[in-house]
Amino acid sequence: MSDVNSRASGPVRRSRDVPLLVERARAGDPRAVARLITLVESGDEVLPQVAAALAPYAGQAQVVGLTGSPGVGKSTTTNELVRALRARGHRVGVLAIDPSSPFTGGAILGDRVRMQDHATDPGVYIRSMSSRGHLGGLSAATPQAVRVLEGAGCDVVLVETVGVGQAEVEVASLADTTLVLLAPGMGDAIQAVKAGILEIADVFVVNKADRDGADATVRDIQGMIALGERGPGEWRPQVVRAIAARAEGIDDIAAAIDKHRDWLERHGELRRRREARAAAEIEAIALGALRARIGSLRDGTQLPTLAAKVAEGAIDPYAAADDLLTQLAT
Ligand SMILES: Nc1nc2c(ncn2[C@@H]2O[C@H](COP(=O)(O)OP(=O)(O)OP(=O)(O)O)[C@@H](O)[C@H]2O)c(=O)[nH]1
Ligand SMILES: [Mg+2]
């Protein structure tokens, strides 16, 4: 996606002219894409406009989530998957989500280094994002960022999240296909069950298969899959071995993603997942808005007035909360 022309090339970096930014992102201007993601990430007040402008492009990209413990090889695998997808002629977007970092607007150093291979490829957008300050948190920001990449013509969007907590599990579950990476000897298989990751994994990748214990890890995870109850026609998670650092097993991962994609389409599951994703998104946005309004009530006179009444015993706190909710709705 090469630069189109130089119109407003400087101001694009700071622009809040949503129609212009979307037009330029559609034309493949990476600065416009970066700017739109920054607006999304920071929860800018033009965000609803961005969402409205991007709505027509929803659902055009295949979204693949990669999650797993820190250091398991997500970025290395992503880097190799990008290479494989590019070889097929796909345009690829990569979002590396850092749920904790206050860092915004650029690339996490490690990811930048490991995905360096694609830095000059105009068919690849790589972007790290943090969710700090975003009203709806990660679950609201990530789908919007995916939409920016869809709008920019990406056929596939890879979303890397560190799988350590519920928020990351939620984000991973926003993908069409979720890859859970494990490594030998990290007790990962057991951790995966604890973290609820087993339920969200469509494909398990046992990475670092060059290390001792890979066979045991594959066995553990297959054992756990076998224990899971599955109806007829239900997807059975695939287990793939890889040595991402040597680009081994990448074709197998890509094949497993393809297979899952076929299954999704054949069973109407793609639509169901995307509707579930939209529902989560709406909920996150609505809750964020609600929280903001409650915050403004706290700063205004309504909440203090109610609090005074509750404190002096004039009304009970449930009645006061009802009153507050009524005020929120108006
Ligand atoms: N031995 C071995 N090392 C690997 C393999 N894949 C990745 N690594 C190494 O593992 C380290 C971490 O890899 P990353 O790809 O950054 O892992 P990550 O999961 O993205 O890490 P975070 O984003 O920090 O959670 C790097 O030093 C890689 O070179 C592999 O298959 N075998
Ligand atoms: Mg990484």
C-alpha cells in the first residue's frame, strides 16, 4: 500500500478530519491508517465519526487472534505468518495489543524488531496499541482498530495479545479464529485450562518444538481436548507443532487456520461469532458511556444530593440508585 500523493501529508499525522483520513486510508496511505488507529486507541471524541465512516467495510477481513504467555513466540510466529500470507498475495494487518503499557502510538520495541522483516512492505501494516484511557477498554478499541485495517484493504488481520488475564481472553475471543501458543516445559497446558484459554482456542500451537518436552506438551493438550465434550459437527481444536524461530511449522499453522475458516463458514459460525463480537463491542461502548455519565453525576449535584438523603435516612440506597439510573436515562 504505497503512498498515494502528498496532499495533506504532514497534517495527516495530527488530523481529525475523519472523512479525509478514511479516504486516504482507503487509498492505502499508511499515515492515515496510523492516525485513525491513534484516534481509536485514545478514545478520541471523533471516535463515533470514525466508527460511522468505517461501518460499511465491516467483516471484510479474516481476523486471527494469537495469544499465549509472555515470550512464547507470538510475535515470531506472527512475523512468519505474515510472510506466508504475503506469499499468497494477501494484504495483512497486525495489531499487537499491550493491555498494560501506557505506551501509545507506535510499536513495542520487541515487536518492532521481530517484525522488522515487513517494515518496508507496503502490503503490511503493523501496529502496537495500548488500551489505556479508552472508555470501553480493550474490548471496545480492538474491533475498531480491526475495522480501520479492514477499511484500509487488509484481507487478514492478526491480533497478538499476551494471554495472562481475562481481558486478553476476551480480546482473543473477538477473533474469527484464535490461536493459543504454548511452549514445552512452561506448565502452559495446565495454565491454559486455568485461564479459560482452552475454551477459546481453535488451534493450539506448541511452539519452541526444538526444546525438550514438546512431545509431552502435545500429549497434555491433546488429552485435555479429548476430555472436552463436543457435539457432532463441533470444531475440535487442532494441535500444531512449530519452531517459529526457524520458520518451521508455519504452513501447518496456516493450514489449520484455513481448515477452521472453512468450518466456520460451513456451520454459519462465522456470522455467529461476528455477531457475538458486535454484541460485546456495543456492550463495552454502552458501559463506557454509562460510566462516564455516572462520573459526571458524581461531579455534579445529583449524586451528592442523593448521598445526603441516604446519609440522613430520608431514603434508602436502593431507591437512591434507582433514582440515579432514572436520571442517567434522561
Ligand atoms: N528456541 C526457540 N525460540 C524461539 C522460538 N520462537 C521464538 N523464540 C524466541 O523466543 C523469544 C520470544 O519470542 P517472541 O516472538 O517475542 O514472543 P512473544 O510471545 O511475542 O513475547 P511477548 O510479546 O513479549 O509476550 C525470542 O527470543 C524468540 O527468538 C522457537 O521456535 N524456538
Ligand atoms: Mg510479542
